[in-house]
Amino acid sequence: MALLREPPTLPPGQTTLSRQQYRVHQAVVNAAWLPVPLGALAALGASMVMVRSGTGDSRLLFCAAAFVEILAEPLYMLAYNNLQVGLRVRVEGIAVFTKCVVTLVVLRFGSLTEAEKVTDSFGVLAFSCGQIAYAAILLAGYGAYFVRKYSVVSIQNTQSPRGISLLLPHKLQDDDGDSKRKLKEYYLEPKFKDLAFTFAKQGVFKHFLTEGDKILSVAFITEDIQGDYSLVEKYGSIIARLLFQPLEEMGRIYFGKILSSTERPSLSAQLSALKLLNLLLRIYVLLSLFAVAIATNYTGLVIDVLATSTFSKGSAPAVLAAYCVYIPALAINGITEAFVQSVAPQDVLMRQSRWMVVCSLAFFAVGWTLIVAAPGFGLHVAPGVSLVVANLVNMCLRISFSWKVVRDYFVKHMGQLKNEETVNASHGREIERLLHFQSIFPRNAAVWAAFVVAGAVTFFANRVLGWESTLQKAQNVAVGGTATLAVLCVL
């Protein structure tokens, strides 16, 4: 996150760095190497624990894979900082494909040697081998690209460092213009250390929020319900990873480069960033309306197709319906937090960390109330649905904080620009309009009516037609497809 606020370290086609460009480049490289020693210690500690507990060699391979992946982290961060999305797509795509192939091959070999039944230990071995292959491809892919690219790079008016040594940490010096004073040397700039520590704390809070549903499910939910929730969570997260995560990363990179790489972003830069944020939020709202109005009525059919009738007759359809409402909130929170992490000063990031503590407490309070306390008052909510509702409350709280930061950021910078330069009145009105949260919702009443009608039609079609047979499934899908096309025509 901190590195995204810096300009690209090596512009495309450039093979010679100025002294100032080298300073920026080396600061980024030094910070990028920070996870390597920390990750190595964590991998070593986990390995020692596994050795003492006699867990087995297969699980040790996961620690080895983690260490190899950590070695690729500095190169990954350079690609991230230089906006080399194509490189990341190629390398990570090949790595994921290789991981899948290796895992399947080892599992197949295990089924042949174990009389068509893969033991738990062989299953762990298969996934650990896949993870090793994934990490090795990442390191080899990024390594080959950056070694070739930096082998011809040099710095103006100096002989060292140059070439691939520019990919390694080197000490930086404070240049205050006084040649008689002894210059202070360091590896990490203070601003990087402070930001890294702040983002690390946020990472811990987010980890507990991410894993909080698992803690609650283990503590208060039966194993059958845990299975239903786990199934829905896995399928639901696929949508988040494939659709929303790339948009979130793109937004984070764009906001960081256009707004944080200069001390005072221009009016055009601010307006471009706000338009992009507003556009993404409006897309998410439209997707959420489709999810709430139509997708919630097809959760039983989807579960029946993907996981057989054993799950579709349980609580899984209701949990998935709740998840359809939760995923848009997850997406809105992702893009608004991406903006905050890209532009917010450290004091705001610290307040965000403290707010995440409140969000964590609210999550556990809502989850415990719905799962444990509510049945005593006659309110029975499916435990899996209760977990989704608790997550939804957590997301809404985080969105409220992020949106306030967004508003404060643009109001503050607009005030500064008005004092220093002429701001077109139409631009000011446009920014004020985009900062209203209502601007992300459709204004046309016909659009809302179309979603209401589509929701009612698919609801009753689902109840009347059912999804037991293939014909019933086809009829239901036809009704849903027609309703979706009708809404699209109105849009």
C-alpha cells in the first residue's frame, strides 16, 4: 500500500536513471525486501512447530512454498509499483494453471497407488506440491523478467550500483546540500516504516474480521450448518475474486498514482479519480439490484446443480440468498477502502485501524445475538444467515467510515484549489454532486419498477415451477433470463 504512493521506479523504455529517480527506485526496492526476513522467520517458526508436533513432511512443504513465494515478493512489488498488470497476469496465470495441473497429477497418482481411494496424507501432499509449483513459477517468472530488464540499467554519473544489483537493497543517504556534514545512512525511509507499520496493524484487524465467521461457526454452530455455510462462502468468494478484486486492485493503483504521487493533485486529477470511484460504485449498485431482485430467487437451483439435492434441501439456499445481498456491500467496501488506503494520511489510517476494532466488536456482538440470544426471545434466524448478517453489518460500518474520508478528502482539496486557482463553477457543482451518496443509485423510477417486477416474477416462478427436474430447471432459467433481459432493456 505504501509503495503505491510512489511514482514508477523505471518508466517504460528507459535504461538510465537520474540521481533523483534512483533515490525513489532504491527506496521502493529497500521497502519491497522488508517482507523477506520477516516472512522467513515466520516460515521457520511454523516449520519448527510442525517438526516438534510430528505433523508430517507434507505440511512442511507448505512452509517451504511460503518461503519461496516470499522471495518473489520484492519483484512482485516492483511490478505492482510500475503498473505492469500484463506481466502479473501472465506470470500468475501460468502459476495458477501449473498449480492445478500438479495437484491433479499427484492426486491421480495417489488414487492409483491407494486402490482408487486417496488418503488424507496423500491429499495434503498433493496440495503442498501444487503450492510449491505455484511459488516456483512466480519466482522464476518475475525473476527472469526483471533480471533481463535491469541487466542494462545504469545511473547517471556513477558506476555503482548498476545492472541487476539495482534489484537488491542498498543504503540511502540524506542529501541536505552540506558536503561537510556526515550524511545519515539508512535502508528504509521513515515514511515507509510508519506507513508499513500502520498497514500491518490494519492487516491484523482485517484478518480477524475475515476469520471471524469461522470463529463464530466453530463456537456456536453444528457441523452440518458449518458445511452449508462453508459451501456458500467458497462459491460466493469466487465472484468476489474474479469480478470485484481485479476492479479493486485497478482502482487502488489508479488512485495511488494519480493522487498520491504528487503533493498537490490537480483539479483534473481529482475530478478523474472521483468520476472513476462514482462509476464503479454505480456499477456495484446495479449489480446488487440484480443480485437482490433476481439472484436470490435462484439460490436453491444453483445449489442443486453445483452441490446436489443434499445441500439444496438444507439451509444452504437461504444462506446463499443472504450472501447475494452481502457481496455488493463487500464490493463497495473494497473500492472505498482502496481509495482510503491510497490517499489517506497516517493519522486517518490510525483512526481507520481503531474503527476496525469497533467493527470487529460489532460483528461478534451481532453474530452472538442472532445465533445464541435471539432464539431465547422467539426469534429464530438460520445460523448461517446470522453469520452473513453479522458480516453485512461489519461491511456497512466500514463503508460509512470510508465514505466520510472520501468526502473529507475532496472537500479539503477543493477548498485549497479555490484559494490558489480559478475553479470552474461547473466543476465545483459536479464534484459536489458526485460526493452525494445518492448519486450512485438509479434516479429513474422505471428502473426501480423493473427490478421490483422482475423480482416478483422470478419469486413466483421459483415457487410454482420448482427445480427438481431438468425441465423445471430449464423453465426457471428461461423465466430468469427473460426477466434479466427486460430489466436491461429498461436500463
